[in-house]
Amino acid sequence: MVRVAFHSHFNHRRKTIVKRLRRLLLPVLIIAAAIAVFMMLKATKPQSKDVGIQEKAWPVAAVSVKTGAWPTNILLYGSVDALHYSVLTAALPADVKRVPVIEGSQVRKGDLLVELDDQDARLDLVQREADVAKAQAAIAVQESRHQADLEALPNERRLYKLVQAEVNRLVDLKKKQVSSQSALDTARQNAARQSISIARIEESIRTHDSKMLELQAALERAQAALEKSRRQLERTRVRAPFDGRVVKVLVARGHRVNVGAHLLEMFENTSLMFRAMLPAVYVPQVRKALSEDKALAVEGKVDGNEVKGHLISLGAEVRQGSGGVEALFLIDSGWNWLQKGRVMRLRLTLPKQPDVMPVPFEALYGSDKIYVIDDEQRLRPVTVERVGEVWLNGKNQVLIRSPELKPGQKLLITQLPNAVESLLVEVVSGD
């Protein structure tokens, strides 16, 4: 029985061990199988080729650096103004009789613009003419009186001698008691009256010149008043002071105007000018050109018509915050169809600048930087000075200058958003 019990215990223990081995071997077998599958997949994967990374070259346009002397062009914006602009006013109070022009009318010098009622002016003219005639008559009377005095004075003096001789004779007779006292007194009275008459004539002759000056002055005053009256009559017809165009008509027939009332406004045709703001950076060049009597011209097209002019002056006042000086350009051609106040865009040409180069605006990065392309086709930045602008081949280009620019260098003219130093590029075109 002991042997049976032993065998039974042994069999039970063996079965327990087998069960434990089975539980341990199953995970190991699974792991081994997974490793085998992984090793098989790794061994059979496709082999990739090793490819080197290449730097991208950006296609760009470039031009060869070539500096020279170029004129500066400046695009100016401004308006049309008139150098000779007149506001015609009434010279006398009157009613408006006729207005034969309208706004925009082209008139010639001397053309009738406004006619005022002239009845009062004509009556005043008649009165002034009468005053002149009166003054002339007074001069003629004085001349006649003076001539009569000159002729009468010798006779009066001879008559005085006769009267005085009579007095002397009567005095002798009185001493001899031949003549009466009354006769002597009468003779003496006659002599005194004759002496007074001579004195008056002599006084009249002495004062003739001063009287003539007084009468002549009166005549001149009358003549001046007459001339003024004639001018007033002429001013009832307001005429064009020059060849020009009517801008505004401020009165109409039947309108009552006083002295100084505005009648109409007009400007002279050949006095039209272009008024524009010149940037301060160009003012020194312009002043230098003016001091050297160099002609500075502007030109452009407005409504398809060509307009040309030349600089006549720089403004005497700088407006606060304007950033420049006002320039005045007299319009040489195109004034016959332009209107005052018209806004225009004209191009000013300044004298040539040395050692500069025109480039498209796309070549500029910021305000003062460009890129040149070195022998390795990489970008190198260059700081430049903006001298001005120039109109070239139908495009507006900027003039630049820099001591770092050398003839033959390639200059980038393509605007790259990622342009940096050492960027690799490929030149595909030029301009």
C-alpha cells in the first residue's frame, strides 16, 4: 500500500510540473515567433538609395552695372493757376446796361465785357467842358486887359504931365494973384486922380503874371476834371485789359453797382502756370540750375494733349508740414485749352547727374539697398544713394549711385520676397 500511494503522489506531481511548463513555454514560443517574423520582414524590405540634398537656385533677371551722366526726372502733381488774374470792378455807381460775354468766353484785348448806363457820366462831362470854357475865357479877358494897360500907361503918363503942368501954371498965377484958389484946387484934384489911375495901371501890369498863373491853374483844374469826366464816361464800357478768358460773370443787365463792385473775373491766356510742390530733396539742384540760368522744363499729357512749360520761380513761403517748396512753371504750350484750377501731372527734367545708373524700382529693397550677383551666383547687398528718377523706355526708373558699384557687375532687378545675402540665384533674363 505504501508503494501504491507513492506512485500516485509521483504521478500527480509530474502532471503539475507538465502543466507549469506548458504555461511557461507558450508565451516564449509566441515571442520567438514574433521575433522570427520581424527578422524575416526586415530581411526582405526594399533597399532605399541614398540621395544628396541640392540647394534651389531662384530664377531672376539682372542687368550689367553701367554708370554715366543721366538727367533727373521728377513727377510733379499740381494745379493750373494764372500769373495775371484780374477782378474787374465798377469805377462809378451805375446800372448795368449790357453784358455781352459769359463764363468761359475767349476775349481779345479791348473787347467790350460790361456796359454801364452812361447818362450821369455824360451830364458831368458837359459840366466839366463848360468849366474849361469859363477858365479859358477868364484867361483871354486877363490877356486883353493886360494888353490894354500896356497901351494906356504911356498915354496916362503924358496926361499926368499935362495936368501937373497945369497945376504948376496955376500956382504961379496964384502967386501973381491972377488965378483963383478954386481953379488951383481943381487942377490939383485932377493931378491926384491921374496919379491914382497910373498907379492902378502899373499895379495891374505888375500883378499880371501872378493873375495869369492863378487863371492857368484854374484852367488846368478844369481840364483835369474834364479828363476825369471823360475817363468816367469811358469806364461805363468795361473792356478786356488783355487777351484772355472770362472765369466768372458776377452781374447781369439791370443790376445796380456801386464804386468797387466786382463785375467779372478773367485771366490772361499766356499767363497760365503750373503750380506744384517740389520735394525738398531736389530744391538744391533746382536753385543751382536757376542761379546758373539753366532752363528747367516740364512736360506731360493731359487728356491726350501735350503740355509744356518752364520754371520761372520758387515760392517764397514754405508751408508747415509740406515737405517741399512750391514751384511755379509758366505754360508754353497747351494753355489755349487748359482751365484754371485743373489738376495735372507733369514731369520736371533736372540737369544731368554724374556716376549714376537708372534701375527699375523693383531692384530696390527698402529705400537704399540693392543686390548684386557675385561669381558664385549668390546675392550680395549694396547700399546706394537715390539721386532721382528718370523716364526711360516708357517707364519711370530710379537713379542710384554708390562707390561699391563696379562696371560689369550683375545687378538684380527682380523683386524677391525672400532676398537675403548669399541666396543662390540663376540669371535667366535681363532688361
